Amino acid sequence: MTQQGVRWTADQVLALAPDTTSRKAGSKLGAAGPWSEAGSSEEGTVWGLCKGSGSKPYQTIVDIADASGPAYKCSCPSRKFPCKHALGLLLLWAGGDGAVPSGQAPEWAGQWIAGRRKRAEEKGSGESPASPSGSADPEAARRRAERRAERVTAGAVELEQRLADLLRGGLATAEQSGYGLWEETAARMVDAQAQGLAARVRELGAIPSTGPGWPVRLLEECALLHLLGQGWLRRERLPDGLAATVRSRIGLPASAEGPPVRDRWLVLAQYDTTDPRLTTRRIWLHGADSHRTVLLLSYGAAGRAPELALPVGLTLDAEMPVYPGAGQLRVALGEQFAPSTPTDTRPPGMTTSQAAARYGDALRDDPWLESVPVTLDRVVPTPDGGSWQLADADEDAALPLTPVARSRPGLWRLVALSGGAPVRVFGECGHQGFTPLTAWPAGPGDAVTLC
């Protein structure tokens, strides 16, 4: 059950917002003015009526104790998830000033709560009436997998030929041909059911417009794409872990069938990336006992936030089944043994030199790895000409910030948090530099999200 004596911070609530507009609108509703009949329960639910533009107030309720993060229900017409009213209600609750007292849920909230609890019990006992009675035909699944492998192989062979033609004609032809050449090649990879190859091919098309030095960058990416194609064509000769990594990079589906790891998982960071078809949420977790940093992915349709939401600074006692593959450890959310609760625990840190070495070691297992998760201890954000870097306070070393990090407002939050003093920073360290995602002050204080 949720511990009502432990409140979330405003940062943890606002981290749930699907976009900047919702964050601003929710912040305006975080005061008592528009709310009435607000309350909370020891079971981890918060409810309230929010005055809107219509004659009837919006009925808003949040289930904080849900195993996969907060669940929301609001009578407003918004398609955003969570809506501004849910964010405002959580901010009001997080304030802890008595505006959301403990009490008995009204009927409209109680029905929704009871329905959720019943479905959770059925799921836990395996009594869902919608569950299929029979299993899929394994022979049919094997034949489908073989047919897809044949298509992927044909696509990899065609891609190898196109890369050879490009190098034979010279890289300058890539700039002359424009993006159309790569889009056509990507479409062929989609036809071959190799979505991973298609995505990497599309990225090649943008490189000639990235400024001076683009031929070198294009050659590097072509080499990695060639390596991936050869890895697929020779997958039977690879070690099991690397072969699983190649299949994942190609775009073949996999199941989290590895032994589940139970731990007290600290939520280090959460952020979304979008494309025209999909919203991908990346959640980084650190195990207090296993000392593993793992990645949890969640997806939503284009324009909609994924349902899974775990604000930074929470811990959850849960099992995490592991996906196959070498290098970066990806997991799925398994059984949760207690609701997530706030904590002041911090992950252990390392120096900037150790972070760079860790990325280098990881590339041996996964040559296509863009970055690795690391926590830097005692670093200071400092200007570096027209750029920024994280300088180690105890040794003559630093990591440059990535272009993405330099363009985010989170950079200035990090600078303000530091004030010239060392801080602890979690982020992603890769070939373009370091992207800070969460930071903690040198002394006591809550985590500050930077993404």
C-alpha cells in the first residue's frame, strides 16, 4: 500500500507530463482554488473535482499504487495522458498542506477504484476470462520465423550491394543523390522485415547536411551498417550473446525470457522520444542490491504518451525479466511486490575517466551501442569555448556534453544546482559525449530531472 505520510515532490509529479504544454497547464492547477471534495486513501488513490469552463466540474482520480506507475481517470475531453487535471491534483496532493485530506472515496471514484482492484486480482491469479485456452502452434511459429529470416537475409544482401556501389562511386554521390536514395533503400529494408536496418539507413540520408566533416561521419555509419549486415549473414558463427544482439539490432522481436532479477529498483531517469509513428519512453533503473543499471522501454501510439510512468526518485520492489543480448541490459517489468515509494537513495558514482572506459568496454559486446548509463560523482559543469563539459573535481579529466544536452533547458538547471560546486549526475555516455538526465546536489536534497 502507498505510504500516505511520504509525499512526492513537484518534480516527480511534473515528470509524468506528456509535454511542455501539459506541464505548464498542470502547474497552474496545483493550487487549491479550482478544487473541491479532494481526498486520498490509505490504499494509494487521490481524487477531486476540478472546476472547468462547463457547468459541471471534472471528476479526476489517480491510482498511485498501480504496479506500472500511476493510473488516471478524468471526465475531461483531453486525449493527453495524464491530462492537466490529473497533474494538478497530484501537485495539490504533493504539497502536503492538508488540501487533500485522508477520507472515504465518493461513489464515482470508489467504483473506478474497485474495478481496478478486481482486474489486478484476476491478473495476479490468472483468472482472466479473456485468456486463451490453447497455445500457439510451435511448428507454424517456426515456419514464420524461417520465412522472415529468409526475407531479412535477402534485404541484408541487397544492402551490402548498395553500400558497395556507394563506395565504388565515391561518397560525394550521396550528397548529389539527396535523401531519396536512402529512403528508397530504407523502404526495401522494410519490405524485408528488417526495421532496424531501415532505421539506420534513414539516418544515413541526413548526414550530408550535418556540416563540415560529413564524409567521415557517413563512412563511419556505413561501416557500422556493413558490420551489422555481415553479422546477420554470419550469425550462426557468432557467440550466443552477440548473435542475440545482432537479431535485436536488425529489428527481430524477442521476449524477456531470462531469469528475473528481483531488487529494490531506484528510478534514475525517464524521458520520451517520438517519431511519426511511435512514442518511446526510456526508463533507467538501478538495483540497490544487484548494482545493475537496466533499461525499461514502454511505447505509445504517435502523439500519445506510453502508459507506463515511473517518476524519478521512486523505488519499487519488483522482479525484472531480462531480454537476450550482450552489452546493454534491457528488462521488462515483472511482478511488483510493493507499491513504489519515494526515497533519498542515490546510485554510486564514478569518475569521468572510468565512464569513458566503461563505454569502450561495452562496445566490445555491442559495436552499435550509442551510449551506456553511468553516474558521475563530483563533477562540475563548466564552459568549454562555445560548448560545455562536466569536469572532474578531483582529477584533470572531463566529458563534453552532447549537442542534444547543450540545447536542453536542463543544462541551466544543472548549472544552477551546481553553482560551481561538485554534483552527482546520472546520464548516458557515448561517442558524442555525455547527456545528463538527473542530478543530485553535494549535500542533502532531492533529485533534479534534466530531460
